[in-house]
Amino acid sequence: MLSELDELVTDAVYLDAGVTASQEAVSRARAASRLWRVTAVDDLVLGPVLQ
């Protein structure tokens, strides 16, 4: 299914706070580094998943 969808889709629309984002804005966001905070109910399960 996903491979068929990939063949059909040639472009995408990105939204930022309900407003269409330009390709330049998306490119800048992808190039910027960012920190992520991930929490879990069970830290013993989270560790192996993130590695």
C-alpha cells in the first residue's frame, strides 16, 4: 500500500499552526538541529527502543 502511495504522490503540503508552510520554511526546519524530550511510563522499555 505505501509503495503504491509513494508512486502516486509527487508533492506534499506542510502546515505550521494551521497555515501552509513554504518549501523554504520546511527546508530550514529540517536543517536545524533540535533537542527532543521523550518520557515513558517504563524507562526500562524506553532505553532499548531509543538505541
